[in-house]
Amino acid sequence: MYLGAWINSTIQLNINKKLGFLRFDSNQSYWSWGQYSIDDSGNLVSGDKTRMNTIDRMTLYRYSNSPITIISTVDNGYVIVTVFDGILESYKKSDNSDSLLPRGGLHAFFISYNKTETSYNINFKGTDIYQISQPNMTISSVYCDTTDIYIMCIVSVNNKITMHYVSIIFDSSGVVRSRKVISDVTGLSQQSWSAKILPFGGFILGLTAYNNIDNNTYHYIYAYNISNSQIPLKSPGPFLTNYFGANAITNNNTFLLALPYAIDNISWSLLTIPVPTDYGYDNTLVKQTIPSINSIVNSSTTTLNITFVYNIALSTGNITIYKASNNSIRQRISATMQEFCKIDGYTVSIKIINSTFNEYGEQYFVTMDSNFVRRIQTNEPLKGIHDGIWILKSDNFDIYSDAILGSARLTTDASKSFLKRNQLSYIDTLLVEFAHKVPIHRSRLSTNYRFEVLNGQIAIPIHIDMARNKTERSSSKVFSDLNNMITYKNITTFSSGMTNDLDQDYGFKEIKNYWNEHKVQIIIGFVIFIIFYLILNYKFKSKIFEAISSAILGLPNFILSVLFVIYYSDDVPELYWPRYSTK
């Protein structure tokens, strides 16, 4: 770093942008690279750093500084692909016994994500992915990128007379899966073709050339699939372009080309050339999802299914469901959670809890990390689904329900901390977090602040008021949401903040209102009692009956008084039931 700036450096973003980037620099003697990320406060955090000599004393290779390409891999690592020269002149044998050894080629170095150690390796291990065995041949250019499952490189090899192009496909362990010569590059001089790897497999060869006859600049492109067969384009070209022939490939497999300058030589526009694409997920390996893109979901949606074109096995990545309006996480599932992830051949099924899609008129999007699943046959990690692709919409309409009184319990450790702090403030903050994370309007949540201590754990009573209109979640559904988000807090936003203090084994339990539950039976019993009393009083008028009837009439009063103290003493400060104890 010089004067606060990195110079002569190459920056490569991780395939998962949240994991930061790799910085690479070099000189004639060594390479060095380091991994960096941005923390939640926006600070740059430095990770693994490695230095490697450009001369390997074991293989006698000399790695050149150019051309070098750096690729992000599906398993969140990186690959550095570089040209190497064969045996150094000072090490060649006079009898030419080393003439069968490689005279150069391509070498790949594999870098795992987020190593913990710092190393300064004299010989950092990699693997050859292409070797030149004949003299007077050099590699002129290298274009590499990650496809849905493998890494693909297009290499131009020059023998000073003719340019040849070779496609190389290899996996994340360095095993070369395919190495083919591209034999049908025709039409113009084979010099100076550039290559671009298509996101869904295959590649494009392109060339910008000036036509001396009509004094225009044209761009020629040829598209190929992963088997090196040409793909017919709807518009075969050539295409008029500007002097630079500026072009790019978008994530949806569209080729963008700069058109000639406008008359004022200031403005210009883009030509879009579609290339055969996928099933709509920016991933040719994902064949279908249920629900599909833009489908309707609600609280009764209990499963997400993703079907691939290969037999798959679970790996290590995550599937995350976000609320689109504020990018908050509704549910995050790791492939290692067997309770939530099931595989059936080509399809993975994800269990969804009822609180995930619980808001009326909201949009959600589902992302799948690369390396969430692997292809069984090759054990290669598969590419995921990035944000903004798999969008779902909710249409929740709830049936009216009465207000509900429930309780949430703190963990043992959180209960000890609770008793030493401002308890009213703690409960207020907890209710604010409930309102934000469920979500529910804060005015519908209330408490009398009279917590209960049982077996060393605090239980806090919470009242859920009835919905104010039909678009709001009913009190019974909010009760269910709270129970689910506490029970499964490790996969919801309840895993952070004050809600993480809640006991997931307890969940959210209803505090019974016995009058509402049994009022019909009580009223009927009371009416029957009055009728019998009047009949008996009419037939037996005596002092003994008056004494018996007074006792009978007093018994219900005694029983109801005891029940009142048991269940409602919290609401009357003068009453206190011994089971509520803070000791």
C-alpha cells in the first residue's frame, strides 16, 4: 500500500459478496495475496495472507506475472490460473534428456476461503491444467470463469504462424474434466480473438475489426456450448460497433455491445444480443422450484422444493428467506439441519415454519448459497440462486379471533441477569423487538409487568390484542408466530437481540382464562342450582333448611374466591398468592 492506496493489485470479489474479496499483487520475485472482508460496522478486516516465490525449485517452473486470471469458486474459495515456463535454462541438461518434460502451460493454485494462519510459502501447491510439449509455442491469452458447476478456461496458443484456441474444463479439486481444441474459428484472421465465459456454460469468441471498404467498425461473435459446438444466434452479425467494441455478458446470458457513437460523438447506446439461457433462475442446474417464481404464499406454506438437473446431496451452504421491503431475514436454513432439509433424488425440500410468510401484501425473495448442495456423481458443489430471482408474494387473510394472554420464559442465565437489571425497561424493550420481528403493531402487545419465577426461570405475561382490521394478523395467528419464532429461534431473527434470551423449549404458552372457557357450563349449573333452591325452599320451610341452604350458598362463594386469588391476584396488588416468589 502506498500513500493509503493499493497499487499494482488485482481485486477479485468472492462468489458470495458478503464474504469480501481477494487482493493479489506481484513482482518479478514473488506473488502475494490476502483475503479481506467488511464487518458490520463497515471496517475493512484483513484475513489470510500468503506469499509465494515465482520460481518453484521443486518443479523448476517459473510463473509469469501475465497473463494471470483469478476466479471465485462455488465453494467460496479462489483459483489463480497463470502461465508457467518450462525448465529454466540454467537447469537444462546438455544431453536433451529432459526434452519430453513440459515446456510451459497453465497452472492453477487453489485458495480456500478464510484460512486462519499467515504463511509465506516458498512453494505453494497447485496443479497443471494444460501443458505445452512442443517447442516454439507460447500462450498469448487466458480467459477463465466459473460456470454453474465447473471452471472453464479458453486459452490461445501461438506458434508464430497460427493461433489455436483450446477450451479447458476443470473442477474445484484441480481434476481436468475436458480439454478440447476449438477447430472451427473461421471467417477472419485467427489473431486477437477474445473469449468470454457464459454464466450458464459455454463461451463466446469475439473480435472487433475495422472494415477498410465501408470505413465501419464491426464486432464478430461466435457462441459455443460446453461441448465446443457453435450455438446459432438469432442475429448472427457482424454487428456495427464503436472503435473500442466495448462489450459485456450479463447474468441472464445477454451479450451487450456498444453501438457506434451518435452524431455528436458524445452519446452512444447498447445493443442486446440474447444467448440461449436457463429455466429462469440464472442457473442452468435449477430446473424447477415449488412454489415457482412470483407465486402466492401464506402462513399455510410449509415447504419449498428445488429440483436440479443432477442427483444431489446436501453440503454446507444456507437457504435464506428475506422480506423484500426491508431485507430482514424471515428464516435461514443450513444444509446441515436435517430436521429442515430432505433430499429425494434430484429435489431438496425445505421445511418452512408458519411465521415465515405471515404478512399481508408483502413480497419475499429466497436465496440459495452456492455449495448448498453437491452433485453426487462428481461431489462438485453446485451454484446457488442469488437475490432478486426467486420472488414470492403473500396474500394472508385471517379470521377474527379474541385477544389472547400468553407467557414467554427466559433461559436460566437470562433470568439471573433479568433480576439484576431494570425489569420494566427490559420487558418494554422485549415487546418492541416482538413487534418488529413478528411483525405486529406495538399497540397490540401489552403486559402487567407481573412476572413469575418458577424453578429459577422468569415467565413474563404478554397480552395480544385482537386485530384492528382484516389485513392485520389475528391474535391466534400472532400467538402461533411467537411460539414458532421462539421455538425455532436459531433459524429466525429471534436468534439475536433480547429475543435470544427466550427459552426455546418453552416457546410461547397460553395463560388460560377459565371463565371464558367454562362460562356456559357455569351459567347452566348456576341456573339449575337456583331452580332447585326455589323448589326446595317452597316445600321445606324450616330453620334446618335455612342453615343447610346458607352453607350451600356460601360454598360456591368460597370456591370462586379461592380461584380468583389463584388466577387473578396479579391484577390486584392487595392480593398475593404464595407460588409467585422471587426467591
